Amino acid sequence: MAEAGVGPLSVGLYYGSTDGNTRRAATLIKSLCESPPPWASVELLDVADFYLEDMAEFDLVLLGAPTWNTGQMQRDWQSVFDEFDTLDLDGLPVALFGLADQEGYPDTFGDALAFLADKVEERGARLIGRWPAAGYDFRQSWALRDGLFVGLLLDEH
């Protein structure tokens, strides 16, 4: 971990993307973090190509996951989900973002983020970056806790 006030934070941005939308969002987030003055150095890590075992080496971890069909995890995240059980994320700040479709799937809007939130908290991470639900139009979401989403939900539809 970087010392406070010494250079930008090291950020591991892990994402899963089937159709490229989550990858594009991850790339934009990286660009925003590194634009002048940069507050972070972001490493983009597609979970289809990289193991999760190095998560604890970063100052901050961002996890990006789309919700598929009726509240399902994206297939790359599904294939690595059990890897979390081997990780010690004690105290590591983790923020989530996800892509979801509030019009097409209003009853399972952003549910994949709930699965990630539960798992990283179970492994000891400190979940940060909750996001207000105001302005969204959906009926149900497991990602909603006490009126806030567990992370940023993006709806490109």
C-alpha cells in the first residue's frame, strides 16, 4: 500500500465483460482516475485473463460486473467466484460498479453487485462507494441496502 500523500494510489480494477460494455466502463473509469492531476494508477484486469490472488497488493480495488438475464453473474465472474474463498481481504477498501438494465429487468436490477458485495465483505474487505438509488426506475434489486446501492449502477440502455 502507498503511504498517505506519497504518489497516486495503486488501484486494481477487475472486471468481467461479455459484450464489451463493462470493459468500456472500466476503461473510462481508469481514464478519469489517471487524468491530471492523477489520484490513482489503475491496472485493468479482465477476470477472464487474471487471477484474483493479487487483490490485496493494491491500495484500492474496484470490481466491475454486469448483471445478466434475471439477476445472474456474468460468466467470467461466475468462473472465478470461488477464488474469493482463498483470499484474505482484511480491511482492503473495495468499491463496486456494474452495468444493469432497469427497463428490461426491473425486478433484478443490478443483482450481480449484491453477490460481489457479500463475498468481499465475507473475506474481510471494507466496502466503500455506496450509491443513491434516487433517479433510477426499477422494482427490486438485491444490490439495494438501506436505500443505497452497494456500488455505482450504470444503465447504458
